Amino acid sequence: MADPAQPQATVFGANGFVGRALVQHLEELGYAVRSVTRGDASWQDADLGQAFYTVGLTADFRSRPFETIDAHVSLLTRILRGARFRSFVYLSSTRVYATTGTTDERTAIPVSPSNPDHLYNISKLMGESACLGSGLANVRVARLSNVFGRDLASENFLTSVLREAATEKRVSLRTSLASEKDYVWVGDVVRALEAIAVRGRDPITNVAFGRNITHGEIMDALRASMGVEIRVAPGSPNVAFPEIATGRLDKLGTDPRTSLLSMLDDLAACFRS
């Protein structure tokens, strides 16, 4: 039987990269954590306490459009209609800013339904709208930047680069060295998510490092630490995301502390081993 004095939390998508890290962090803080994975309906009759929705698809959304919508919208709305919770944090993405010139959380975001690359953004924004338009108290959105950590199974850009560097002693790029984006350490992310759930007041909060890192900076670090050869395909485009505003995160006192460049040697060692 649960201790009524112990804080309660529920993590949907607890078997994912961020979900696993969040469960561990909450348990270290003293929460009794309910971990909800695919097909688990035990949440329906429970008091979820501080609830976190980390379910999502990323790299494969183009080939799995219906599963993407199910993950970002359909399951979410079933939970919002049927669950009891103290707070609810929906994990969205700063990718939604790809078509904007600003990353302020209040900015209007244009999307095109006829563009298949916009399916991810549209589904995330629909999930956000379902949360914020639900009329339920203490429902908030966290827009996560590119989360990095010791995630060897991911197919994202950074993990693919580290895997190739460790196994092939070279890295082949199809985007320019001037390409850049924001990377945020998973440990900083889970710390911020708990703060948003407990102390957050804003409907949407960006969770990001707040400074972009270029492909060139990453390649220079890998060349220095691993001696890898860097190849850039001729005519590679420059892909640059706007720097992410983190003022709302700073107000919570959970501004990220860990730079990707300071962790590259550690991450490379994980792949080598």
C-alpha cells in the first residue's frame, strides 16, 4: 500500500530514453513512481500524482504517420479525459520552431498539412493544444531541444556520428560544418521537468541549453579526442536552427549546466566500449 506521505509520480513512456532517465531521477528525489509502458492501462483507476507524458516518435515519423499521431495525440487525449493527477507535463519539441524566426514560447507557428515533413510538428502542436485547451488545471507543455546522453540505440544525428566515429574512425556528413543546433543533457532535462511539474506557472516552457553548437565544433572535438577523419559531401546544405529562448527555464532555477562539448569524450568512450 502506498505511503500517503510519499510524493507520487507517473511516467508515460517509461521505457524510452528520456522516460527511463526521468523515472530514475524522480525515484532519487523520493517519489513513488508508476512506470507506464505500451499497453499498460493501470493508470485508468489511479491517482497519478505528478504525471509526465514522454511518449513520442522522432526519426521514423515519416514512415509511421498513424503511429506518430497515436503517440502524440490519441493516447494523450484518452489520458487527459480519464485520469486524475496533481499536475501533467506533456513533452513536446523545439522542432516546432523550424518554420519560425523566433523561439519565444508565445510565438505563432506556421505549418503546412501538405508537407509530409510537417507531420511531426503538426502532431506535437495538436498534443499541446489538447493539453492547454483541456480546461484542466496544472497541465503544462515542455518543448525539449535535442536531448543527448548515453543512448546507444538512437538513430539521431549525434548518436549516428558517435557510432560511426567509434566503429569506422571516420565521420561522413551530408550537412555543412556550419550547420548548428541546440543540444541539452538528459540529466538537465529531467531536473527541469520535475521543476516544471511542481513549480511551473507558464503553459509552455522551452527546455534547452540556450546556445547552438555547430557540426564543426563537434567534429573538431572528435578529431582531437579520437583522431577521426571527417568527410563532408560536396554541396552539403547548411542546416541551422534558431537559438532556443530559455528565459522561462531560467526563472525556475533549472538552467542547463552541461555542455555537449564537455561530454563528448565521455560519450565517445561509451561507444568505443
